[in-house]
Amino acid sequence: MVGQLDPHRLLPTDEKTRGIATALYETVKDLPIISPHGHTDPRWYAENEAFPDPAQLFIVPDHYVFRMLCSQGHSLESLGVPRIDGGWTETDGRKIWRIFAENYHLFRATPSRMWLDHSFEHVFGWTKRLSAETADEAYDHIADCLNRPEFRPRALFDRFNIEAIATTEAALDDLKWHRIIRDSDWNGNVVTAYRPDSVIDPEFEGFAANIVQLGVITGEDTSTWTGYLAAHRKRRTYFKEFGATSSDHGHATARTEDLPQPEAAKLFQKALAGECSAEEADIFRGHMLTEMARMSLDDGLVLQIHPGSYRNHSGPIIKGFGRDKGFDIPTRTDYVRALKPLLDAVGMEPSLTIILFTLDETAYARELAPLAGAYPALKLGPAWWFYDSPEGMRRFREMTTETAGFYNTVGFNDDTRAFCSIPARHDVARRVDCAYLATLVATGRLAEDEAYEVAHDLSYRLAKQAYRL
């Protein structure tokens, strides 16, 4: 099979360094995948039903794809994205696919193009370039594959060599799909992660009602501060029963606070009453990060902080389609001052793992690497979201290694809803890291035998260790 992908993609161009990078890559390219945080649907693995059609697999759930098409004037309705009000959206997968194929040139040189081409070629054996002319042929080819048992979710999970994958569920989720997975005879390691934003953020829609529901499902009186904290502890324990090793927090800022308990309780009552100002809501979110960190000291969950996104920037889109529809935009983020209350409280605890992500690359060398290079509790998450790209990954290594080293980072994390892109994303990360390590070897900054060890650590061991999988 002659494919479209260059076998030397992302590796250095000079012969000496490319040779080192290629040798390194050969030792890690087939390592098992550790996917410690992401957004694939646990229902896929629970029911193990065939994916409906190529559009439902590649376009409708993937905001990387449909946001690009939207930016060129294609409505989300035409791309099959469901409306909140149940209004019309396109349901004909072939029509959605044709729009995608006719506009495939929009993805030139983007990470999405690399992931898509990798998925088409390595997962489905489609080696032609997608275009208006090949749209129907490609659709039929992939649709035929999806009808076969070897393309069901569990079979692909095994084929992708996924050793462990974490999905992400809200605090109020009943985890029924994880229960089905656990009770099945399949041995795929699919775990959950605790995402409590809806019951931590006073500005989250339905916050007060969510708190009531939290009390109902835990049997705690969540109208009180002590009952509210006890309810969180119970939910975290429940999530751990389904394999959770981490909590995840998607706050607008990295702000943390460590309020006296009476002051926190008073602020909680204002949040319940819907009387918090924007500043007070941010203070409450910040305090709850410190509370979550203290709970992590007790129950061992890794604390992930994903700040710096102005989420759901488009009013019409969130009103019509809901959250997470491609309109989350990076913002500037301060970490040094924002994290100080949390770090004063628990930052020196070696048994605690707090993984910091960022959408503000200017903070890498100035703030994040020096912080992680000093505090035992801190680790740096990989280049994330808009910077989950070859250039973003390279910049991450260049700006953090000199201060934090490799071992205050946690390897790679694909953080995706797009199932078939998982092996593609890990392949990109492994190539980029091997290229970076090869440059260090070629310029006399790293011994070659050490580079082989670091390549393995970045590709596999660090993620497994950090997330306790």
C-alpha cells in the first residue's frame, strides 16, 4: 500500500540528526498508549455498537473539524451538530461528508490534517487524497469498514494498543456506561475522571439546582458548607470505584484561594442564593481548587487544572448548540500570583500531584517551568488544545526543559473526543519528542543512551506514573 504520509514526517532534515531521531522513534513508535485524560464517550465501549457513518465518526463530534468549516461560513446545522431546541440539523451523513471533503483544503498544514490523514491511511486503509472528486468513494470505503466487527469500538481500542484510557464525567453523572464496561467480559482499561465544574462554579448554568442534586445522590445536606464538602468526598469515592485516578478542573483562570472556613461557608451561601458577583464567583472557584487539593491528599486523586480558556465565546452558538462547540478561545493567564495560595497550603507535599496545563505559551519559560522546577506537588501537562501540534510540542520542550527538565512533566496526553485520532496524536508526539532529543544528542547536550531512556519515558512511563494508571 502506497500512502500519502511521509514516513519521515516531523523528523529533522539534516542527515545526521534525522538518523538519530529515526533510531529513537523506532524504539517507541509501537509502545502501548496511555491516554490519561480525554473526552471519548464511554458509551462507545459499553455498547460496542458500530459507529453510525463516517460523518458521525470524524466530523460531528470533533470541534477541531467543524470549527474550521464554520469559520468558512458553513453552519453547524449543515454539519450535523445537534441543536439544543431539537431544531433541524442535517442527518444525512453523506451530505455532511461532502461538505467536509469539498473543503478539505482548509486543513492544509494543520494538526487536524495530519491526524485525519493518519486515521484514513492507518486505520481504514484509504490512501487517496480526500477531495470533492473522491468524497463518495472515501465515504463508501470507510462506511464499509465500519460495518465490520474489527472496526467496532472495542476492537479498535485493542488495535490501537491502548493500555489505559480515561474519559471525563461530570460530578452528577451516574457512570452507568462505566458500570456496563466494568461488568462486561471485556478487559479494556477504561476509567473515569471527576469533573466537578457544574457543582463548583457559581456561574455554571443551574448551579443551585446542581447542588441540590448533588445532595440527593450523596445523601448529604448540601445546603450547608460541611455537607457540601462531604458530598464531594463521597462523589470522589464513587468515581474511584470506576477507576478514577484524577479530577479535572476547567476554570477560566488559574486563581486559587485559601479562605478561612467561616468565610468560605458564607461565600457558599451567597453562591447558592445566586448573589455572587463575578469577582466573588472567581474567589469561590479558586478556594475550591484548594479544597480539592486537600481532598487529593486524602484520596490520592491527581488534580488537573485546565485554565485560560474563555469558554463558549459565541453567545448565539452556546444558546443554539450548547457548550464545547468550538468557540473556546485562549486568554492570558497568570500563574505565579494565582497559584500562591494553593502552593502555600499544599505545594510542598510530595505525595500530591497537581498537573498544570496552559493555553498561554508565554507562561512556559517565565512562570510554569520555574514553578514546576521547585514545588514537589507540581507537574507540567503537555502542550494542550490549540497547541497540541508539532510546533506547539516543540516550543513546549524548548521553553520548559532548561528549567523544569523532563521529569517535572507528564509525557503526552491526547485529550480528545475524536477516537480515531488517538494513535495519530501519540505518533505525532513521539516523533516530535524524538526529533527534539536527537537535536540534543547531535549538539552534545544529551548522551545518546540517555536519549533512548528519555524517549521511552516521554512516550509511556511518565504519563502512567503521574496518573497512577
